[in-house]
Amino acid sequence: MRMRHLAAWFSGAALLGTGATLLWAQPPQPQRAAPAQAERDKLRAEVIKLRTESEMLRFDYELARDGVLEELKMGRSMKMAGQLMGAFGGLQAAINEPQAEPPGLAPGQVPEPDQGKAAEAAKAAKQEEKKAALENSKAAEEMAKQEAAFIAEQKKDLGRRFTLLTEKRLELEDAERNYHESLR
């Protein structure tokens, strides 16, 4: 009986050896791709999210920039229109002034009894013109100060928006680099 037991043991050992050889002879199983695929999907989703945020920030920046430019153009054109209206008003006053003289006198000639009154009226008109010019210059200086303050404030806002945009672009570049490295 010992022989039978010994033969059974040899047969079992042979089967084990054959099974082990067959297991070792199998090609290596690929590593589980699921975690790597999940990681790549996360990176891809992050890249897409960052691209979207970057594009929206770029849109906001350009929209704000265009708004500032339009507002400055509008303000300057309004100022120029006001100056032209003032010039035309002065021209109209100069045209209407000679028509106020009585007929029969040469242009610029004033009747003798009214010369004193005319001189006083001319002095008063010149003083009014000087006051108006002084007020206009003060108003122009005030408008220039307001415009400079507006421009400074808008520059700060645009700078903040551009900083956010640049940060997002850098984050996007890093995420894209990580994504492409994970594909290798």
C-alpha cells in the first residue's frame, strides 16, 4: 500500500508542478486600467472646466474693456459737441449783434445819446463773457478730474479681471500638461 500512496503523492506533485508551470507560462495580465482611466477622466474634466472658466473670464474682460472704451469715446464726443455748440452760439451772437443797431447808422456806430449806455453794456457783456469763460474752464478742469478718476478706477477693475484670466490660463496649462503626461 505504501507504493500506492507514494504513487498518489507523486501524481499529485506532478499535477501541482504542471499547474504551476502553466500558471507561470501565462502572459502577464495588464495592470488594471480602471484607476488610470478614472484619473485621466478626472484630469480631462478639469481641463474642460478650466477652459470654460478661462473663456468666460476672457469674455468678461473684453466686454468690460470695450464698455470703458465706448464710454470714454462717448464722453469725449459729448465734450467736443459742447465746444462746437458754444462756438456756434458765440458766432450766432456776433451775427445777431449788428442787427440790433438802428437803421441809418454805419455798422459799429452808436448814436450819441446812447454811447454811455452802450459803453456800460459792452463792459457788462465783457465781464459776463469773462465769468462764463472762467466757469467753463473750471467745469472743464472738473470734468477732466472726473474722467481721470473714472479711467483710474476702470483700469484697476480691468487689471483685476486680467489677473484672474491669467491665473486661470496658467491653471489650464498645468492641467493640460498633467493630462498629456497621464496619456504616456
